[in-house]
Amino acid sequence: MKPDILIGYPPEEGFASGSGAAAYAVVYVRPETNTVLYERAIVAGIRDRGDSIIYTANLNGGLFIRDRILQDHNVTQLRFAADPRTEVARYPEIGERLERHFGAPAGELPLIGAFEAAARLGVAEEELFEIFVPPADFLACWGQQFKRIGEAIVANPGLPAVMKRYTPEANVFVVVVRSSDGSPDFFASLNRAIYKEVTSRAETPLVDGERLGSVPWSEKVRRTYHLSRSHLMALIDMSDFVYLSESRRLAVSDTPLGRSLLAEGILTAEKLQDIKRDPLVYARGGDRRSLEYLPLTGEGQSLALVRDFLRRL
């Protein structure tokens, strides 16, 4: 059980202190789309933009189990899926959003976790993942999803099915992209290029593309492949999915952004580890503080603005 590393990650990888003229992103397929046809489409989209591929690997599902990759990658989602009431009590902002959306105080809502829902509602895990509901019955906030199913509101309903798909029979193709385009539009532009290549071939359809109907294409593609949506998501993705050897993954402090933040004194190594372990954090802002889900913080923003934000943690 070891990663099949096709292009090894360069250990010296990074950008100059204070530089904004660079960006990194991680792209990986889902177990159900891990075929050479999807891989080729993703690589073609990257090359069409002129970006560089600095790491590729095939990760067996057994690695996900052994190294608890999904547990690391979905740490807050798993907490909410296991015990949503405790987690909502920890974050009043999420409780307030639930109340506004579903029309009752969070403590009065029929809130249950995804792992409990399958048994309690008599709904199979795959069905929890597949059920589509109208907008009034669905809420996404701070990296969590809440869906009204029957009489219950289920926290992160798709997670149990997703976890079960990463078996020793599954494989996941992972790519790290480096671009000299450090503009705020980089991630969306790369996503568009890959989407164009995937949808240009009949043999690489979007998973559930027709069923998702009028959902924006940028959301539809997430069932087919994952792509980092921000500099901070890329930092976390790289530390989760880049293997340097059979058993050692890239440390968050050794990612390009992590190294830069350390060199500039913006964050300490301990703080970097803290936000990797729990990316649902509070940031200071004058005499107030705001709740942030770091992988989505700074989406559509420049690297300079992301650095400024991190100084407030």
C-alpha cells in the first residue's frame, strides 16, 4: 500500500516572500471518475492555460483508510455529521443562520447528524447523498450542509456515502498545478478550462450533470472532480494529498504558502498546525470577531489580501 507517484513534488517549491505572481491548486478526481479519460481531460485543461504540473500521483483507497486522509480533510464536516447540536452550540453564528433559513431557533429544529440519519430515517447512505431538495430545504454555510429530509434536518448528509467510496479497490488521481497567474481569477479560470475539456468529450460526462439541472456549472463539477477554490484551500489540499514518500505527506508548513507565512512572520508553525487541524476559526476585526471557514476564506481574492487576513487570526 503506497502512493504511485508519477511526478515527485519538488521540495524547494515556493514563491518569493511577498510575491503575488504565483498560485498553486490541487485537482483530484472522485473514485467514480478515476479513469484515464478524465485524467487526460484534466491535464489538457491545465496545459491549455499554460500552467505547470509539478506533482501527480495515483492514491489507492487503502491509503485514504490507513492515513485517515478523509478524516483530516473533512474534520469539521465529520464533527457536525456526528453531533450537530453540540457543534451548533459552539458556533452561535451557524445557529443564527439555521434559524433564519429554517424558521425556528436552532435548539428547536429537528437537527440530526448524517450518521444517525441513515438508521433513524430508514434512508440508505447513497440515498442521503443523492436526494435533491428545493432551496428552502437546503442550507450551506461555513463549510457545512444542512438538508431537510422528511421531518428532520440532516447535517452533512452526503458524507457517509462519500466516506464509503474510498475502499482499497478505489484510486484517486491527484495533480498539483503551479501558475504564474497570481490574479484573484486564477482558480475560477483553471476550473473553467478543465470544465471545458471534460464536457467537450461524450466519454467524460459530468457526474449527475443532468440531474443537477439549473445548478451553476461550477457547482456541478464538484461531483466529478475537486479543484482548490482559494489559496488557503490549496494550502490545506496540498498537505492532505501530496505524498513525499510511501508514508509521508507534505507538511502544511512546507507548502509554498506555509513557507511564505513562516518566513514573513505572519503565522507560527504551531498556528499553521492549529488551522490545519481545525479550519473553522474566529478572526479579529476591530472590536469584533468573525467566524471563518478557512478553505473558503479569500475565494476570489489576491494572495496579498489573504496574507492580510491571516494576520488577524
